[in-house]
Amino acid sequence: MKNISYFSLFILLPLIGIQSCSSDNIDYKITDNGLKINATIHGRSIAKDSLILESIKIIDVNSDHSYLPYMRLWGIGQPEIKTETIKIDEYLEGWFLLNNDEIGLVFLSGHKKAIYIKTKQKSPRHVKIISKIDPAVTPDNRKTFSVLLGTNEAEKLKEKMEKEWN
């Protein structure tokens, strides 16, 4: 009986930890200086002049798959877990290759919508090295990166970005 308790703790503690890293705990701050992403591991600030403001769009995660991640380069991920008593959404955070062949900084978790923004910033060198992307032959669309921000309030977030940055 004691072994079953330890086994349960061995399974439940990582699940609780993963849930605490969910995108509910990610905060996007829009200021006149740019975008600040407060996240568990891959949070960062991106200056307004590094964002391509014309590229901001709302993506329907369920129907527009061209911007979704298909390969993790450097980040964390958790598949969706459903039992009778537990439901944990799929969670993706970090650097991914997107279906449109761009490198993306992704923050998604069970959201139906996301905000997509291209940047002028170069993709981090460690991401290219880990993914075996040769910097000498990197396609143009992988020299910079995009940001994919999962949110349940995509319209509101996009409106706030446009108001603050235009």
C-alpha cells in the first residue's frame, strides 16, 4: 500500500508542476516600448521597433494550421491529459518550427486563438545550433523569428497592441 502512495506522488507531483507552468500563468504586457512576455522559462521583452506591426493577426488555432508549431527546437511541451478527475491542456512554450517554415517563439495552451507577430530580431544562435540549421544556408524566413501568443482574449489583446503602437 505504501508503494502505491509513493507511485501516486511520483505521477501527481510532475503533473501539478506542469499545470503551474500553464499559459494561465503567462502574462503579456503591451507598453509603448514594446511587448514583454512574462513566462516560466522563455519569457522575454521585444522592443516595439523590432516588431513588424503590419504582420499582427489573430490565428484560429483549430482551423488555420499554417502558423502552428510542428517541431520543438528548444522549449517545453506537455501533451493534453484527460482522466475522470484531471484535465490538463496541451502546453507548448519555447522555440519551435512553425508549419509555414518560420522559427517561432510559442506560448500556447488549450487556446482557440492566438496572436501572430513577425519580428525583425535574429533567431537565437543556440536554437539554430540545436536544430542543426546551418547559419550559412539558413532560408530568409528562418533568419528572424515570429511570436505566437495563445490567449482567450485575442481580439482584446490585438486591439490593445494596435492602440498602443499606432
